[in-house]
Amino acid sequence: MKYLYVLSFLLLGFSGWGQATGDFKIIMDRIFAGLQAGTNVTTLEASTASLLSSIHADGSWSDIDYSNASTPSGWAPGTHFTRMNTLAKAYSNTSSSYYGNTQVRQAVIHTMHYWLSLDPAPVSSNWFYYAITLPKDIGNALIYMRYGPQPGLDASLESQMITWMTKGVNITTSPGNTGSNLTDIAQHYSLTQNATPLSQAVIETGKTLVVTSGEGIQADYSYTAHGPQLYIYGYGREFVSGVCNIGTYVTGTSYNFTAQQIAVFSSYVRKGFMQVARGRYNDFNVYGRSITRPNTGMADANLIERVKGIDLSTYASEYDAALSRMRGQAAPSYLVNAQHQHYWRTDYTLHQRPGYLFGLRSVSSRTAKSESGNNENLKGYYLTEGVNFIGVEGDEYYNIYPVWDWNKLPGITVPEITTYPVRTSWGVNPGMTSFVGGVSDGTYGVSCYRMNDYSTTARKGWFFFDDEVVCLGAGISSSATQAINTTLNQCLLTGPVTVSDGNNAAVVPSGDYTYAGGTVQWIHHDQVGYYFPSASPLRLRQAAQTGSWSSINAGYASDVISKDVFKLWIPHGTSPANTSYAYVVLPGKNATEMAAYSGSHLSIIANTPAVQIVDNRTLDLWQVIFYEAESFSAQGITLKVDKPCTLLLKNVSTAEVAIVAADPNQTAMTLKVGLSSAALPVMKEVKFTLPQANGTAGSSVEGLINSSSPNYTEPVADSPVTLTTIADTYVRDGATYQQSNYGTASTLAIKNDAEGYKREVYLKFDLSGFNAPLDSAVLKLRVNNANATVPNTTWEFYDVADNSWTETGLTWSNRPLPGGKIGEVKGAVAGTYVTLKITNAVRARLAKDQILTLRVSSSAYGSTTDAQFTARESANASQRPQLTLYPRVEAYDQELARVTSVADAYVQGGASAATNYGSQTILTLKNDASDHIKREVFLKFDLASLPSTPGQVLLQLYVPYAGVSIAQTTWECYEVANQTWTESGITWNTKPSPSLKLGEILGTSAGNFVTLDVTEWVHNKQRLSGGANPLLGSIKIISTYAGSTTDAQFASREQSNAALRPQLIAKAAAQSLPVVLTHFEGKRIAEESIELNWSTAQEKNNRYFQLERSRDAQNFESVYQLSGQGTIQKRTYYQFVDAAKAGTFYYRLRQTHEDGKQTLSRIIAVTSPAPVLTLGPNPTNGWVRLNLNQEPTETVTIDLYSPTGQHLGRQSEQKAIVDFDLSNLMKGVYLLKVRYRDQIQTFRLVRY
């Protein structure tokens, strides 16, 4: 009822009751009737009597603090008008004994005079009370007084009260110009605008009756408020009420809403607002922070009744059925249809069956986490982390919230914190990942949440069928200090709890229970069953829990409340690494039905960090989540996708498969799906054009694969992908600020100044949505503010290896240290954008955890060089930090030139710091705790020998040796600006300093080539050279991981085999070739068999391929010749198995055209797996045994070295077990290198 003043402003603006005629009289009559409708007269009279006994003669009440601007529970002075409104209602209610009562009339007049006499006038620090609540109560009271037996008030007094109603918030500015707030305040500004204020109020409210990308009704008919935050109830309910308050009273008048406006409103109510109800109750997920108010959660039947009154009669039966359920006049299942809805705009899913409602709320980088403003929702930190509502009757969670264990909300996988950070910002707390969404055909669906927050990662999927919801989790890892749990449910305890091991079922009494994995097959409580298809440890607690409303909402009582609670969860322990879970929720089942349930019609085909699939054989339906572009085969079916996606495959075993698809990242333009099966032996494809326009990105599309579909072809690179930060913040130094967090700020401050004034910016991007080969990556930041001398500074960008920081937890004190500097840009003025290419930094993270962190700092020191970048919290999405990834659309397989290093050397610290190693045939690389052991590599090339601006330039190095733990390290490559160093003169003491970081190479085992794309570096050097010849460029390489077994060696330019020397390889785009080779790879499939595979995207005049093999990557022999396809415009696949014995082999393709011209491919290496060697005892005081665990086919060479690298001896054998005696050696640590099959393994051996 609080919006009636919207119209009362307008109607009361007419001076005199007699002037309210025609439409105005109709509207005024309707408002008054609505205000009095449903009044409990007995309660009204009791309240009136109490107020009359406590009011002072001057019209005040002693228990109201009129000077209080704000309290957690509301605005104290506003109570004055609430009471005045009660008195006025009693005075005008014809059924009340106080109707027309002179004492009551005078009391109302006195309350108004008292308010007007207050000096200073009461104020509120919360605009809502001052602009909405107070005007509503005044407007209602003035209307009541006009309908009393002595109509109206003194004209002067009424005019002064109407003036008070106009002291609110303007409808053209935030927060008054959006959603429900607009319908609240539109009218009081209408009073002061023009001669047609009623029309203006209807027009302004009508502007909200549209589908929008901002706050309000969304394209999927969910509702957002306070940013992109789900509020179907809460603000969504206030919006519906506000529209009804106007719509109900203007229907049939000249001020009616348009048919289109009513249609949009009707769709929101029927497809969104009403859908969240189960019987008399609603899914708690849709309330936002108001969940922490007592008695929140009831479906608003009276409001639905009012909507019915202004909607088309076509929908009357739909409303009637809902009203019967909401009022308890029919069962919650009454006329409920089986349907599935995924609201892609708000990351919300509803799955409805006659027997139950299952709700799911998640959060992405596009939507907002649940807010905690006004001291409400004080523990709702995890309310958006995949929270489930499982409703059969609907009341399973009603008023549970004060006693809830808020780290175990239904459905979530999170750290077990006990102190909950409070998000005080309104609607600017976006999620941390973009891969959140779902697919739906209207009846079935699957939803996913790629969680990456709270120092925890998880791939969470929900697979919705008729009788059950299958819940899967994979890749669960965490560096949080707390234990990690996945909660199945936490609801009010109602009735017995039954636990079964599959053979015996028993009702268990109240208490705490711990179950080892495999000891429980199902649990049942309150019409909901939980089935475990695989062994899983469980915790069950059914007991009283206590709390208070004030603990979650400061505006309510601190009285201790106790409720009996059922709580079931899976403990993953502390610091889990790649763990998983699987369980099935069966709502609407009793214990007897659970005992008969086997789940035999379901099969969990996959549950990995890359793909999750559930097969329902009864429905012949596969539900699929691809977290990566992937190919997957099972049960005779092979499925391929070129992008991460969610899929439904209907009639999957037949020759005609209906496919429903969606893109949870909401970035892809197209999606290609390939399918083969027994019914479709040749893989067929369907290509989807994914929705993008008008808020439809992320919605579902349908396609069909059958025997007439095109044969599957490998996808080509797609459009660029633009990502926004999943976390960004700045940090500030100094004693006062170093512990402060600025994660919710809408700008990112950057400054270099005295202590206490320095700020640095941190950015984090989720790269997992990009799955094509990377061509380039461009970072773009908007300069929101800039001081006077900002052009004098340079903003420096560094990569950061540690991605564990959080937006709301990062401070100067705990900030991760940066790695290498990857680039810089000049400071720019406000309103402009700065861009920087960071291709290799992105490429390095794509090869690792797919999370990129950057630090930005300012170089120039000074008080006026500061600036602010726009943060991801900005309401303008186009101004947020962006990273655009451009896929490679060309294959660079035409080799133009190879340039060998003109100088190379490694340097060693400690006692060897003055030693030069320039003449060595190897380049040793190692990071260790002591400089004495640390080595770094330097390379120098003449870039003038390369073609001008080639399509691609690769740095290629050969690894003849690598320590056993080489996979733990990364080789970082840096540009060296100083070219004066020489191969024969460089030492640790004289080494030049590095500058920009060029990129990273993952530590790689011996016998392999490694490459780094240095195209941008070469292009920049060539562009700035002015045609210099020679054009020298130097590179420094370091190892990141400190350890005795992460060392490695590269072949140097002194290596006798020229093919193994350090090289820069220039290439041209493959499109210029008659034959476009798209991939070439080899793998050992048996002891003496290597499988070679290659494919072409197109061929023109291709006569044949020759596969060539080499032992040294220099001298090749032809081992196979295969005819080409001549000229063909589709992808073609080739395969050959080479009978190659153990060891390392190198292969290349020689392609011959019809005119006799030939082209060579790149060289690939295929290495035998390292033998599984064991050594012991270690430590030893004498004899040591080396066991190859297989009969060797070649000689095994064992070399022994001292800690300083001195060679102490060699032993060569050709047998599986080799014994040797170390008793003559001094006590200490020695290195043992075992060479077998072109591979080297190193052991650290202790002699005691």
C-alpha cells in the first residue's frame, strides 16, 4: 500500500474536494477503497485507543526521538506519521466506532501541526524514508481525511502537508529513476511540473514497463535492482506493487497504461514473479538482503490478485491456480506444469515439477553478489555461490535464517569461515568468473558454475530431470586455511531422518554423525532423498541451532532463537586438490520410495574439470557441460565442441539428435558441435549462431544433427573475445592505509609519492573462455581521472604469478610481488583510453592455470602525477578494464628463414661469478637458493638477417638435459637492451640487466625442442631500427623454481649438430601456400611404434607427402610417401605408424606440388617415456643398487659428480640391475646421472 501517495500527490494537488470530478473522482474513490480494503476493524480500534491514550496535547509522543536521523531499525521520526495515518484511517472507516470521532480528528490535526512546528525539521540520512515512506503516510492520511463525515482539512494545513510530500528524490536521477523507486516517487514531483501531472506520473511509471539491460525487467523476465543483482522479490515485489497501485486506479480512464506496457508487465509477473513460489512460500534466493527480515518468504497472494485485475482475462485461470496454491486452498502441486527455466541475465535457475521446486542461484562477473547494506544480511557472504532451494511444501526454510550455519548453505562448496565480511556497497560486488549459466529446452536443463573465489576453485554442475537433480563437482582445490565443504542441504528439521547403506535402513536419533565413504547409499528427510552413486564421506547433524535476528540484521531483536535443523554435507578437508563429489537429490520421495530407488536409468559418464556429462537412458537424453573446447567419447558416442558450452542431446542414441545449446561465457558468436554414434557412424556437425542482441547472450538455441547434416570439419578460428576483470583493486602504502582494502571502489587509483600516498593497481582476468590459438592480446584501461602532470609519468605493467589474492582481501601488506615488467604506456589525461599489447603474458597463463594477474604502477614521483582507472564496479560496462584476445586465423607453416645465435653463453654466480662459459656446447639454466649454484642464459641474434615483419618469429631451443623435477619450473625470457656483451667476456659479474619480459616457456623434459613466440619483439626492433645492419637483439633466460632437480641445459651455438643450436625461425602465413597444414603431431603408442598424424585445411595441386625421420634433427631419411588430394577445399586427415625403436626421433613432412616444388614442415620430436628407475638405499654408507625395472635394449651409462660438478667416475652396463660401491667416498651429497635411450635422469645421493 505504500505507493498510493504516487497518485494521492496528484489528486490532492487540486484545491478542494469539489474539483475532484471525472477521472480524478474515479481514481480517488478507488484509492480510498483500496486503503480501507481488508482492514481488521478490531485491531484498528485497539491501535487507535492506545494512540489516543499516549498522545500529548501538542500532538507528539514521548517515545519518539524526533532528532534521530537514522537507526539500524529505521527512521524514528517516521513513526509519528505511521501513527497519524492509523488515526486518520479509523476516522474515515465507516465500520469503526471512531468514524467521524471529533477527538480523533483533532488528534490528527495536532500531529500535523506538531510536525510543522519542529525546528529544525527532522531529517533522515536514508533517502528512502524521507522521499518515500514519509510522503506515503502523509498522502494516505490526507485522503482518509477527505473521506470522513467532515471532509478535508483546513486548506492552509493541507497545503503545508503537501509541501512536505515534495521533499524527496528527483525521478530523473538515481536512485529515484529506476525500478520500484520510480513508481514510489514519480507523483510527488509531478505536483511541481506542469498542468498534466497525472499523465506525467503514468508516463514515468510506464517507462519502467519495458525490457531493459539496466535495472528492472530483464529479457528473461527476471528482475534486477541495485546493479545487476537478482531481486525478483524484494525490489521486484515493490515494483509490481507500485505498478498495481497506479494500474489498478487508472484502468478504464484516459490515463491507462498502453497494451504493450501491460504485456511486458504481465510477462514478468507470470514468467518470473509467480514462478518462484512453491505453495504459500517462495524461493529465498530471490529476496536479496531482505531474507534477513522476520517472516520474509511468503508468496504475496493479494498482490497477484491485484495484477489479475489489470491483466488480460486470457490469463485469469493461470492467476486463479496460483492464488489457490498461495492461499493454501489447494496443494502446492495443484496445476503445476513440469517446466525448466534458466534466467541467463541473473544466473538463476528454476526447475519445477508437480512434486517440488528446485531453485539455484549463482553469480558471474556479469552479475552482483548479494549485498549487505543498511546493516542487513550481515552473514550473507556466500548467498550467491550456487545456493539451492529444495521445496516440497515450500516452508522448509521459513524463518530459519537466524539459526542458519551461514557457511553451509544448501548447494555451496566454500571455506568454513566463521567471521563473515560485510559487503556494504550497493550492487557493485560482481562475481569472479564468466563461465556461469545453463541450457534449457523448457522441460529439462543443466546449469553450471565455474567457481573461482575465496581461494577455492570448483566445477559445479546441476543436471535436472523429472524425479531427481544430479549434482556434480570436480576440480575442487583450495589454498584457504579453512576446511572446504559441499553442503547438500540445511533446512528446518521436520520428521525422522533415515540412513541406509543399501541393505539396511534405520531412523537415526538427533545428533552428529560422521560416515566414511561407501558406508551410506541414501539418506531421507522431510520428503527429500539424497542418493550417493559413488563412495563419499558424509557429515550429518540433526539438532537444535541457536541465533538471533540481530546477528543477521541489526534492525531486529537480539533475543536468542532456537530451531531444530537438518544439515548434511560432504567434507573435503583442508587444502583439497582436484577432488570431486556426486550426489542425487530426489524431492517428493518417502523413505520407502528411496529404498526402492537404484538410479539404474542414470549414468554419470564424466565428472572432470574439463567435462561433466549425465546420461538419462529412460529419456535417451545426455546433459553436458564442456568447461573447455573438448572432444569426448563414451558409450560409442563421440562429441566435439569448439568452445566451452552447455548442451542437451535429445534422442542421443538415434540417427536424429536434437541439440539445445548455450554459451555460459556469453561471449561466443558461434558454436560448432560434432557428433558420431552407432546410428551416425560418420561424424556430423551442426553450427549454431549464438544469440547476442537485446540481452539474449547466454540463452538457449536449438539445432538438429541427422544423416543429412554436413560431415564434421575442424573449426577455424573465431572472432576476438573481450574479457573484463574478474577482480580489480588498488592498494595503498603507509602505516594508516597498508591494511586497508579498496576492492569495492569504482575507480583504481595509481600514484608514486611519499609514504602513505603511493598506490598500485591489481587486475585479474579469467582466460578460460578463450580456446583458440592466440594471435595477440590487447589490454585496455580507461583513465577516469588524472592530475595535472600525469603526462610526465609512465604506467608500468608487470605480470604476477600468485593469483590467490581476492578483490576484497588485497591490501598493501599482503599484495603479491610482481614478476617481470611486460610493458609500459605514457600517462594519459582523463576520459581517454590506454592500450598495451601483452600477448606473451597471456600466452604463458593460458598454458598454466588460465588466470592472469597484472600489477600497474607509476614511475614518476610527485603529488600531481596521480590518476584513476575505471574499475569493474563501474555501471558503464564499456569503461571497465578489458582484455581482448585475438585468435590466430592463419597457420604459419611456410618457413622463410632460420637465424642462429651470433653469441650465447651461460653465467654462474658465487665462486664462479668471474668465470666465462661462452665456449661451452651447452647452456646451463638453474635457480637455487645460493648464487653459487644459480645459472642464467644469454642469447644474441642478428635480427637484420630476418625478413622484414614476418608473420611469425619463434625462438627455438633444444633441451638435451633436464632434471627430474623440470615440470615444476618455468623459463622466463627477458629482453636485454645492452648489446655490448660478448660471448667470450660475459660473466655473472658483468652480465647486462634485463628490461621487458618477453614471455615464458614451461619446463620441458630432455630430448625436446621448445619455442617462444617473439614476433612482437622482433617487429618492434625492426620498426625502430631505421634499417640498421647488423640489428642485434639479446635475450636473457632464467628459471623460476629454486631446486636441485629443476636444472636444465639448452644446446648452444657451439653444438656440432646445427639443427639443435638456438635459432629464430621466421614464418609466413599458411594461406599463401597451396597446401594449408593445420596440425602435425606424433606420439609413441608402443615400444617400437610411433603414430604420426597431420591434417590440411585445404590442398591445391598437392601431389604427395613424404614423411621424413631423423635421429639428430639434421640428417633425414624418407620413411613413407602418401598421395595428396590434388585440389580440395575441405579438411583432410592423414596418419602413419612408423616402426621406430626406443629413443628420440625427429620427423618432418616434405610436401611436393604438381609442378615439382617442395615445402618442408616444422620438425617435431617424439621421445620414449623415461624408464621408471629406482635407486637405493638412499642415504647409503656403501653399496647402491640402480634398478631399471626392465631389460635394457641399449647401454646404460652412469656418471657420478661431486657437489661442485667434478666428474668422479663412469660405469656402463647393459642390464636391468646395476650395483656400485661408494664406500671409498667421503660423506656428503653427490649427483648421479643415468643416461639411457637419449635421456638423462639425475638423482641426488647422500653418502653418510
